[in-house]
Amino acid sequence: MSTNVVMEALSPTMEEGRLVEWKKQEGEAIAVGDVLAEVETDKAVMELVARAPGTLLRHVVQAGATVPVSEVVAVIGEPGEEADGQRDSRAAGQTPAPQAEPAAAPAEQATQPAPGKDRRESMPPAPQAPPAEAAEERAAPAAPSARPVARVAPNGQPAAAGRVKASPLARRIAAERGIDVGAVAGSGPEGRVVARDLETAAGAAPAAGAAVPATPAPLPRGPAAAPFSDVPLSQIRKTIAKRLTQSIGPIPTFYLTTEIDMERVADAREALTEKISVNDIVLKAVAMALRQHPACNAWWQDDHIRYWNEVHVSMAVAIEEGLITPVIRHTDTKSLREISAESRDLAARARERRLKPDEYTGGTFSVSNLGMLDIDEFTAVINPPEAGILAVGRMVATPVVHEGRIAVRRRMRVTMSCDHRVIDGATGAQFLKTLKGMLENPLALVF
């Protein structure tokens, strides 16, 4: 009896997923636990694994399609059970691809409505190729026996023949920017192309049938330029929009700003042999201050307030398509060296969309730092159900009155956004006073 493979909820807030790449092809033998495909959720790229053994009879959807949770994406069974697999997929509201005809283009298969259903209820479409390119794809004959094309990397060395090794994020960025991933020299393990390799690949040859870019291209010039371009929402951008609407709308937010003398922090950082950043020191100081002010280390839970006895600080990390907040758990109990190593690892894997759900959920307070981008001061949006977030500006040399005379001191402005349902003005002010004292006398944070 054939088994349907459905789009699983691979993160706590996932409602739909984009199938990035099939790892198993039709006709391959499947064992329980085998990775069938990579799926882009609202936070990361996750693996969809097989829950039953057999043979992969058919891909119900093609790579690039966005599929709601619980919808069928493939059929597993025994060889010769194709008819049963098709019958199962029809029962789930999916339309099997005709066996007598060549496979259609991914966009055509993803947008084909199921029999007996209104077109609006069918599977969300994958990004459409421009009409001219779509026509070329339909007209192009299938060439299953074609040999791999030899590619030459930008450094002049021939690239390995066959399938190009590249991360899912790198493949998606290459498709969106029209870059031939096979012409990019990879810096990852075994020559694997990763996202950072594409930053220097602007001159690479465009890939055929490139999708609409996820970020706007430089403004074109001339009378023939289009007046605008529409960019489909990515899964993470949809989630950001939803969460921010939930935050700004119902949460009564107020803001507290203070300026901190960072001279001693700067001196201590320069004296340390390890590569400790200002952000690492801020994360440690925030965790220590939260331990003294548990009223700020809390969640709003509609009918109650949850005060946490553990301190798990979320740090905002900018990625290609938005923002994600990896969590450093038990931040107050970790040394600066441990916080520094963990924050670098989490940030790197966040940019590669490789975080696990438990690595970006469960934070009790957040820190967002834009100082490295030359921002003096800003207000950050609270990440529910947390009750507070600290926005950190840049550290800048400023003439101030210090010990009765004018002196140039390195200063930094921070702003705390507070959920007034949980944190009162005086409570937030006391937390900032403690934080300021720790950063202006950071000796206790170093050890």
C-alpha cells in the first residue's frame, strides 16, 4: 500500500513551506529516516525525512513550490504501485502528472488546480518565469541522457563535472540573482558553494530561467525601464510581517533611553587576548542585570505573566531576507569566552538558514545591536511573548563633562522597549540603571 509524504510542520510557527530541493528522485529506494527534500520554513531550511520505507514513486510537487502544512508532496510505495499512489494523491486533493507526456515546467505543475476544486483553493504557485522564458522552457525538448557540462570556475580552474555542490541558500540566491552556481568557486567543505561566495560572483554567467530576485536590483535607467518590480514574499518575510503586526498592534509599548560611558569596556576589550566583541559584553551584562530584575525577564501569556528563573537572551541577526533571533541559553551562567564562541556560531548558521527550531525559540529577553552599522540610537520591536528588547547604538567618542572637566569619552546609547502589561516605567528604569552600572564597571563581567 502506497504512503503519502506530506509537508510537515518543521518549526513551531510554520504554516507552509517552500520545497527548496528534492534529495531523492523518483524510482529511488527509500528507508525510514532518509532525507527526501530540503524545505524552507518561516525561519530556516530544514530536512523533510521519510516516515515509511519503499520506493519514491512520484514527486507530487516540484522544487520551488510553496505548499501548506499537511498537503501531499510525494508518494512512497512498492514498484508497480503507481496507480495506487495516484489514487492516494487524488484523495488528498492533488492532481497527478500525466505519465504519457513529458514533465511540465515547475511553475506549470505548481499552479495546476485539482479536479473539482476552485483554482483559488489549489496549491500556492511558485514564482512565475517571464512569459518569454516560460515559452522557451515549454519548447525545449527533454534531454535525460545529456552528459554533464564541464564548467570553469572564476579562478580559471575547471570545476568538477556532474552535480554542483552548493548549499540550499546559495542555490536559491543564485537563482534569484541569475547567477550560474556552477561558475562560482566554492569556499565551503569539498568546494561547496555557500552564500558568501555569491557576493563576489556578480560577473558570473546568468542561469537559464532565473527567478524574480528576492531583493530589488539597482534602479534601471532609461525610458524603457519598467516602472516597478514585484518581489514574491519569502517564508521568513511573511513571518516577520505577521509577528510585527502582532507586536505593534496589541502591545502597549513604551521606551526608555540612557547613555552609557563605555570607556572601561573599550579598554577591557582591548586588553583581552580573545576576540570578544562589544556585543558579547552587552549580552553578558544584560543577562546579569536580568538576574537582578526578574520582572523584566518575563513573558506575557494572556491570562497570566510567566516570570522566568532562567535567563535565555535572544540576539537579533540580520540575514538575507530579514531578521532571526538565535537564543543563547543560560546566558547569565556563561563566561564571555563561551558567549562569544556561541554567538558567532549561531550567527553564522542563522545566515546559512541552518538553525534548529530550539535554537531560535524560547528566549526570555532580546538584544538588537545596530552599532556596527553606524546607528546612534533606535527603537526595536518587542518579540512576543517576551516583554522587553534592548536596542544598542554605536559606541562613539564624545566630548562630555567627566570628573569636573571636559574630556572625550567613548559613549553608547541604548533604548529599552517595554511591554507595559508586564513592565512598569520604574521597573524598566531600574533595570537600565543596573545595566549601565555593569557596563561602566565591567570588571565582574570579564571573569
